Amino acid sequence: MSFREHLAGLPLDALLAVARGADAVAVERALGAERLDLFDFAALLAPAAEAHLEAMAERAHRITVQRFGRVVQLYAPLYVSNECVQSCTYCGFSRENAVRRRTLTVDEAVAEARLLREAGFRHLLVVSGEHPRHVSADYLAEILARLHAEIPSLTVEVQPATVEIYRKWVAAGAEGLTVYQETYDREVYREVHLAGKKRDYDWRLETPERGGLGGMKRLGIGALLGLADWRLEAVHLAAHSSYLMHRFWRAFVSVSVPRLRKAAFAIAPRRPVSDRDLVRLVCALRIFLPDVGITLSTRESPRFRDGILPLGVTLMSAGSRTEPGGYTAPDATEKQFEVEDPRTPAEVAAAIRQHGYDPVWKDWEAVLNG
């Protein structure tokens, strides 16, 4: 059964009713449960759970230390192209935007990676706009093969592909796939995706499964918070990640919860998410899914990132540039979005240590598994 089919069988209306209106008794019952179900998770999202945030934070912290220790893996995004055929109202790379377009050569991508390696990174996220000609499967395979010779851990966040293409990228050196659904609200999804293949909600929804079938050992999902009701996104993210963890039990599943940030020509958040609500979402995810990875990017401010660190976050980006060529030639072109944490990788690592955690630059498990 695909996740699309699984999702169709879930009592979503009932789950959202709990997420929006559970009382204190339901919240306390969820917090007292040894193992939560989706309804318990939804209760932790309800307004009544606001009064229990401290208890949620304590439990999330305890679980995180038990399952992951006091370590945070660091990674950096490497943008190889901002060419795109999609029309997305929230993205600076959208095809109708009058931005300077650039696709790195393979040698230019390697030069970017070498700078990041010198900064300490051993895990890179290869990112691009969605353009089948400028960013073809063969182009990405060549880049991955060259990068893999110098960087042991590579994840791709590019246009959704077929199982066969994912197998090709795995053979070239990729071990992970990240794909955001952007929003799980079908109506909002149609409104913010104006043209291009990305308008196909179901094709995107089933992308992580194709990646898993193609041999990806890391599967990352996320929703861009601010486009729709954050509680709806949260329920879907919890259901999606739980499904992936059960179906692809040999893979490591992670969830990202980025908030919509300022970008050239992009819309402002339709449904802004407060800091406290985002903290509650991270805590609820950790309590519901003790073994899921939780990613926090440089979309968030230094103060927020440092503060939420003990509550469930296991992966963080650092020193991010969100434009092609941004490490070797800063401001070479427009950014996909503005980062909120401008600290260098060394400064982020130092802040992690100050909070009693260890920054990890290399994923030893991936190396041992080949």
C-alpha cells in the first residue's frame, strides 16, 4: 500500500478535530502514554497543550538524549542550479521571476564542495531548481560521482524522479533523498503551484517511496510552514514519517519543519507559525517518533536554534548559502531564500558545544555501511 492509499484510509477529519480542540484531559493522557498513537500526537498540538509545554519539552529532551545522545550532525546545502520550470508562489527560483539564472559546471560544484570540506563538512545536501534539461539525471549523476570521491555522505534535494533514476544516483554516490511536500493541504497546494509538473500533488507525495525503492538509505520529508494550517501539516508529517519508518525500516527517516522566509518575488506566509507553536511541534514529533531525525535549517535565527537544540533536533545546517556558487563567489546570483542564522560553521559548532552537545561532521554509520 502506498502512502497515498494509506493516507486516504486515515480518519483525518477526526485527527484534525483533536489537534484543534482536544481538552486538558486528552493532553495529559497523551503525555502519560508510554507509546503514542496519532490521536495522542494530535492532542499535543491542541491549544490546551500550550499549558503543558514545559512537560513536553522535558520528555522530548529525555527521549532525544536516550536515543541520540548529545550529538548534532552538521551539514551544508550545495546549490548547483537555480534554473526551474516550475511556478511556485513561495520560491525565489520560480520560473517567471526575473533572477539571474546559473547552473554550475561539474568542476564548479567540486570547487564549492572543497571549500565546504575545508570548513569541516562531510555531509552535503545537493540542491537545485527543477529543470529537466539544465539539471538532467545524467548531469546530477556526474556531479554526485565527482563529489563522492571527496565527500562521504551526499543527499539530493532536486526534482522528483523515477525509481530507476534514483538507483542511478545511488550508484553514483548518493545515499539520501530529501523532498518537501511543501504543503499537505491539497487546496492550498493547487493555489501555490501555478504551473509545471509540480502541480501533480500525488506524484510528489509518493517521491520518498520511489527513493526508498531506488536504494536511498536516508529519506527526508518536510512541509513549508506558513502556507497552510500548521496543525494539518503536523498531522500529515507525523503520519508520513511513521509510514516511511515502517515500510523502509532499514532507512533513516528525518523530518524538517522549515518556516517560510523572505525571498525575491515570493509571497509572505499565509498562516504564520509562532516560535512557541514550532517548539511544540518539534517536541510532539520527538515524543511520538523517538527515532526520527529532526532537521533545523538556517531559516531560523541563532537564538531560536540554540534554544530548541535540546528538545529533539538532531541535524542542523550551518554557514548556508542558498544560491549556486554561493561559497566560492557570494552573491553571485539571487538566493532561494534569506537565511536567518548567518554564523559560520565554526561559530555554530562552538554554540553547540556551549550547550553541552557535540557537533558531528561525519556520519560514521554511513561510512561503515559503505
